[in-house]
Amino acid sequence: MEDRETFDGPGGPRDLISSSFNQDTTSLSVGTKSGYRLFSVTSVDKMDCIHEGAECPDVYIVERLFSSSLVVVVSLSMPRRMNVYHFKRGTEICNYSYSNNILSVRLNRQRLVVCLKESVYIHNIKDMKLLKTLLNIPHNPSGLCALSVSHGNSYLAYPGSQTIGEIMVYDASNLVRPDIQTSSATAAIQVSLHSTTQGSTVTMIPAHDSPLAALTFNASGTKLASASERGTVIRVFTIPEGQRLFEFRRGMKRYVSISSLSFSSDAQFLCASSNTETVHIFKLEHHSPSREGECPTWGAYVGKMFTAASTYLPSQVSDIMHQDRAFATVRLNMFGLKNICALATVQKLPRLLVASSDGHIYIYNIDTQEGGECVLVRKHRLFEGDKEPQEEQQEEEELEDRRSLPPSNSPSYAATVALPSTPPSSTTLTGYSDGVAKKGDVIPQHEFTKGPVYLDDENEFPPVSNQSN
């Protein structure tokens, strides 16, 4: 698959192609040459395989909707088609074909977003109807985009430029399709009103000088983190205002490839992984000045002097002096391998999860008070055929003393809602969804049928209960 970085390569198992965490970091989805696998990551000591799908080979995109049975799969053999399955029932809900290769898929409880090189498709996840097509977006060869998981703030972020790090933030919540049966003049007016009032661009954020490499929202959709292709600085912005809130320096080395960014559930921490051996965790806190009458420390005095001196220095130097460094770090036993990271609460403790292209998932404890070097508490192999007994025994002995840590009051992630299946709809027709699509866009058959594919099974899984920061 061109223009897409996969896990398949030197140093990793031959069967592994890609992997991703679901929206609340309760499971890991793995694409393989024989299909896909879903693993539970709710326990430290074991990594249960929830499901193994073999509907299609060479899966390079697999996305699960929270803890539901809905899973989206895209295969290298048919890179323009997206299959939506209800894996517990073993049925296909529907499939969609597009005018070009699918580069990424993002899900929340309202929307399903499909990103191509120069277009983005926004579907209603309840009935899979196509609600909006964003055409002629800046060339996006990696399919970089982020969708907030909050039900109330369903924002979509994608690159606004091919040459600099501009972020377009789009409101994907309120999308009203214009009546296609009206006259062309009336439809044009409706589309114009629709573009400016509902489903419109919320803001454009000038985030970086170089093109974007990574984007992610926090759970409530009120913060957006970004990194550029240089990979040295990570910035956090308020949403929807687009104001810079934090700036973190990952390192001075240039041209580091940031592979993933992830907020903790309470948005107090942000982790970043790259093609280096170090994973960084940043703490999102503003440093308040010392109170009057309080005896300042030597460090506070020096910091105050640096702050005062920075006002007389060039802006580039001043920016560096105001950037915060990593609060905690992890040193991996690998270099140059792609990996993704996530912050989760596993068995009531804050953990860092790292899924690597070497076929392992690493679980670390985080000291949320002191930071520093994180402690590895467990390493799991995703493919049992690659297991080396002697290595496994040695790792077990090294980790045995690290697992008995005192419990914490960290909040757990919320339970999620499921979406069941109905018979598949596979026929596709060329058409226009919102009056602005151009020739060549492929629209699924049930865009024009009376009976949409309903996904309503909230009794199987409890409704979500959002947790405020």
C-alpha cells in the first residue's frame, strides 16, 4: 500500500502489518497478513485475544468502536473498500467503495470518517449514511487526521497545508444534507448556508513551521495536540478557540518521526512516541509564580532571571526557553522501529502502553507525582509462534518484583455503547451526497434506498457516562 507506513518490516514478525488502540484504550486492534486480531488491554498480567477475524487477508486498517462489536477493516488487496463488521455475530454490516485508496479511518459514537489523499468522507455511524464530503483538501499522503471521541464536541482535525503545519478544525457534529431533489439553484443556496452554519470549519491553527506529522484530541474534545515532521516540539491548543495552551520540547534532534500522540483520560498528561528508543510523557500544568513573602529557592530565582532575560532575546531563542521538558520517559530496547503509545488506567493504576512493530506490547507504571523513568511491569507477545521460552522466563523473573504496587484512585474509563448489525449492503453507485461532491465519488447503495442500515443495540452495552476533567 503506497503512501502508508505499516508495521511490516525488519525487526518485526512477518505476519504483523499495523496496530491501533480503540478510543478508550481498552483494546488493541492488530492487522495481519491473515486477517486481524482484537486484544483486551484491561489487565496487566494477561493479554486476551477477544476476536480473530479472517474475512479478508492483509489488513492494514482495523478500527474498533470503543468496546462494542463494531469493527472497520480495510485490506491491502482492496484498498479502496471499507468493510464494517459486527464481529460477535460474525456478520458484515455494510461495505463502502471510494474513488481512491483509503489511508485512515476514525470513529466516535456519532461519526465515521474516511480519509483519502485529497478528500475526507464523513458518515453517520448510526445508519452509515454519507453526510458530508470534504473535497480538494491539501495533499495528505499519510491520511493524517484526528476525530474527537466526545459526543458533544465531535471535531475533526486535518492538515490545512502541504508545506507548513496548519491545522483545520472542522465541526462534524451538525451535518444536514441538502435536499438533492430540489433545483440546482436552490441546492446551491442550501449548500452555501450549510457550509457556513453547520458542519463548517471552526478554526485554522498555525501550529508549526513544517508539515504536520501527528494529531490527537483529548477525550472531551477541548484540547488538540500536534507535532510536525521535525518532531522536536509538541504543542497543545484549546478547542474550538485554537489558542496555544502548552508547548513541550521532545528534544533538540531534528527530523525525528513522531508516530503517535495520546492524552490521558483526564487530559493531565500527554505521551509521544517516535522512531527513537524514547517515549516521552508531558504533564499539562501551568507553573504559578511564587506568592509574596514566600522565600524563593535558588532554582526559582534562576528561572525568574531566565524569564526576564528571554524578553531581550530573539523569538526563536525565547520560545525554546519557555518550552517544558518531559515529565516522565521510557527507554525502549529498540531503535528505528515504528510503535504507538497510549495512556490508560489499567487495574486502577495509570499505565503507559506501547505497541511495537516487533510484535510486543509493553506496559509501564507511571509515577504521576514525581515522574522520571517509568517502570516496565509486563511485556506481552502478540504472536505466540515467536515465543522464546528462555527469554519469557527471564522476563518473568525480572518483572515479578515490580508488579505489587499500592492501588491508586485514578479514574477508570467509561463503559461504552455497542452498535449491532443488519444484512450487508455491498452494491455501490456513483452519485452525490451533499450537493458538492464531484464526478468519480462513489456512494453506497443505501444512500438512495428507503431502508437504511440501522445500528441500534444499546441494551447489549450500557450508555456512556462522560467524565469531566
